Amino acid sequence: MMHSHKRGRSPGSSLGSSTVAVHAGEARQKPGDAITDPIFCASTYTFTDTQTVIDYIEQDQPRQEYGRYGNPGERVVEQKLAALEGGEQALLYSSGMAAIVGLLMSKLSAGDEVVFFDECYHRSREFCSKHLARFGVVTHQVRTGDFAAMESAINVRTKMLVSESPTNPHLSVIDLECFGALGKKHGVDTLIDATLATPYNIKPLEYGVDFVLHSATKYLGGHNDLLAGVIIGTNEKMESVRNLRGVMGAINSPHNMYLLSRGLKTFELRMDRHNANGQAVAEFLEGHSRVEKVYYPGLPSHPQHAIAKQTMKGFGGLVTFLIKDADWRATADVVDAAKLARIAPSLGGVESLIEQPLVMSYYQCTAEERQRYGIPDNMIRMACGIENAADLIDDLQQALEAGQ
């Protein structure tokens, strides 16, 4: 299935994605006649008289009442994100994890079941298998991309199918058409965490997926300076999710919403560079004698390269690779020798980051657990920023030589 929209254009819009990122959701004339939206540092919102309160309730007027239920700046960013994704409604949270927790808590009850592809973010799976399990929710995990196994795990109690695309750190790409169709066939809601792809590179809603999740901390904010999460879906399906967020209070701060809106202004420009840098770095690494394997959807060697080419505009800035014949210490030496990329978790910011998944995320796991998760000792994950590709490649070249 190919995209119906023109390259760089959002579904249902005649405007390009960069134009949408700059202007969507914003009033042409803003308070104070400023070109930027103000930051509303308000915990509560006032009414002129009692009748105004009654009108607000009875007419469901589009204004604010109390900070836990919304903020004028938040609504602007939500409308911008919904437009970028081609969805009806976006809902912002304090982090990506708060977003998936909020969605699952609103959709799952005791006795319900959820099915994950097993390369999903380990904290997302942990929330279900360890915490929702305490409330009687059953979690199944099946091999990523194995739709026969996923379908076999579905029964009358199944309420949600969950996957990432691409996955982290293995960068497996899901056939979104099959994923959406499987949910529709069995009447089960589907969720794609598209953080690594962003709305610029894939549009899961076009394939019949019900919900899209992003850790807006990453490419959407783009500057390693905020935490945020967002869920996008139809107005009907999002109503219960928004209502529960108002109860749970997993909201973001006014300043963070301003930073996210500001970051989105350069979204398409940044993604073009992230995509180009990821591709260039992946090609360099695949040709290097010290590299055993490179995980990157833009490479013909990638198992789902054909699906990626069909469904994605670009392949993002995250590149995972294995150092040939290296133990964990020799692999760490390569990481430590990098001079441009900083050692840190996360991805999607303007600065390049590098890490050894064994140390950064799986250090307290047993060797058997790491093997089950597909995290070998010689794995490195690099999140390419927006630096010049030649400089990133030169730095990796010297790091690989220094680490010998």
C-alpha cells in the first residue's frame, strides 16, 4: 500500500508538513498581537458570573476551567500534532510513558488481554506484565512481525494490539496494513508507537491503526530539553482517554508545551537532516571492517527494507550496530572514544547521542534476559543528530580505530 498523500503533505490537507508544523492550530492574530503563542501560567481560569459557568457546562464551550483539564497553549500544540498525523484529536501527556499508561488504563479492565510484539519498549511491556497484571489484565508477547502468532493470541478478551514501528533498538519495521487489518478483523483496537519514525516518515492512521503514540521528548520536541508524550486518534475513541487524563493528572507544564510548539516549527527541516545522517552513517558502518552488522531500515540488507521503502519517506536518525569479535568492554571502548556524540539515553535531538544498550538500559538484566531481548554485548546504538554527516562519520571512524 502506497501513501495517497503527496510527499511532504499531510493527509486531508493541501499544505505541506512543514507549513502545517509552523501554522496548524494557531490563531492568525494572537493575544498581544504577538507572532508566538503566549505561555499561560495559570492553574485556574475565571468566569464573569454564574451564568457563564452554566453556559460553559451546558454548551461544552471551548475554553478552560481548571489546569488539570487543559491549557490554551496545550490545545494549540495538540491541534498541530493532530494535523501532522492526519488524525482528529491529539492528547498531550507529561511523557511518552504517561501517554501509553493513560491510554491502556482507559481501555483495559480486569480480565482484558493485550498482545505486544516483543521488541516494544521494555518499560511499556513491563507496565502491562508487572503492573496491570496486579489488576487482572493479561499480557501476551509474540515475536515481532509474526502476525500468525499475534492472531493466535487474540481471543474474546483481547482489547489491544501493540507494536512499535520501527522498533527500538532493532529497527524492525511492521507491515502497518497487516497490523491495522488484523485489529479490524477481530474488532480489537490497535496502537503503534511511531516515535522513531515520526509523522514525517510514516502515517499509521492511514493504514487503519486506531491510535498512534509518540514520545514527543524525541524528534517532535527535537532539542533534548523537554519531556512529553502524545496519543492521536479519532474524537470518539479519544474521549475516554481525555476524560481519564483529567482524573489522573498526567499533564504537561505550560513552559514545556511552549518548547514543544517551538521545536515543531523546524520539524520537517530537522527530520530531513536526521534521515540523511542516519542513512549516511548506516552505509558507512556497513562498509567498515570492524562492524559485524548494521540495523537500519534504509539499507537493502535490512529484513524489512521493502516494507520500509513502501511505507516510509525516510528512515530516521537511529542506527544500531554490532562490533565484530568484541566483548562488552571492547565495545565500550568504541563508545568512549566518540568525541562528537555524547554518551546518553534518548534520541531525536539536535545533538548526536551514543550508548551501549547492555550498559545503559539492560545492565541489571541477566545474560539470559539480554539474550531473550536480543541485546548482545557488542551492540551500540547511535542517535544521529543534525550535525554534518561527514563529521559524524569521521568521528565514528576514529572511534572504531581507537577502540581496537
